[in-house]
Amino acid sequence: MMLDNKEEDLERLAELCLSTAKQIKEHLASTGHPQMTFDQNGPQFFPQDSSPMEIQLARLNLRAASKRLYDLVSGPDEVIVWNTYDIVSLLLSSSVPFLGLSHEGGSALMVALIASFSGIIRAQTTTRVARMATPTCEPPQRALLDRLMDG
């Protein structure tokens, strides 16, 4: 069973996280696979090829439920700001050195990226994090820009 896309009950999401984590942990132990870890000697990949469909589904549900839980506890404001910050940081950090841009060129690129925030915010509406007040989404974009510039 897939996670209901509209589930927002923190307790149900936490219970789903726990039950699917137990299911995955038991599967790994019963098949002789090591538990997932960030230790340098740990497995690099989840054993997808040898995992049955119900374990792959449990893994997808665990990832979706834990992200939804994280997003709900963070709140829409933080989710939008941090997702936008992550996207802009990635684009800027990878583009400026690669393109050999000067500080002024990087600033111009940042202005261009800021101008595209409405698309980023519009994309957040698909995850029900943001809701557009207008088709252009200018008021939330302006508030986001002001907040990013302040801090």
C-alpha cells in the first residue's frame, strides 16, 4: 500500500515510518545483508536487486513518510525557503566557477535565479507546501526574496 498523498497526521506518519523501518531492518537481517549505515565500511547501496517488491515498496513509503513528517514539522515557510536556498546555492556554486564568471557576473546570475523563484514556488504547490494566491505568485515571491536578502 502506498502512502496517501494527503496524509498529514504526525502520529500516523511516525507509525508508518516505524513499521516500514522494522520491515526493512528485518528483511536485511534475514537475508544476511548488513544494516544501512553512513560508516565508511558500510554498504554503499541498498540491495534493491535482491529485495522483493514489498520491501522496495516499504522503502519508498519510509522515504515519503519521513520526508512528509519532516516537511510538516518544519512548516511551509521553512520548506519553501530551504528548498529554494538549496536550489539556488547548487545552481550558483556549480555555475559561477564553471562559467568563469567574475563577482559581477555571479551577481547577475543570482539576479536571474531570483527572477525564476516564481517557478520554484509554483513547483512547491504540487507538494501542497505552497498555495498560489495569484497565477504569477508575485506576493509570496516578493516575501521570499525579502527574507532571503535579510538573512
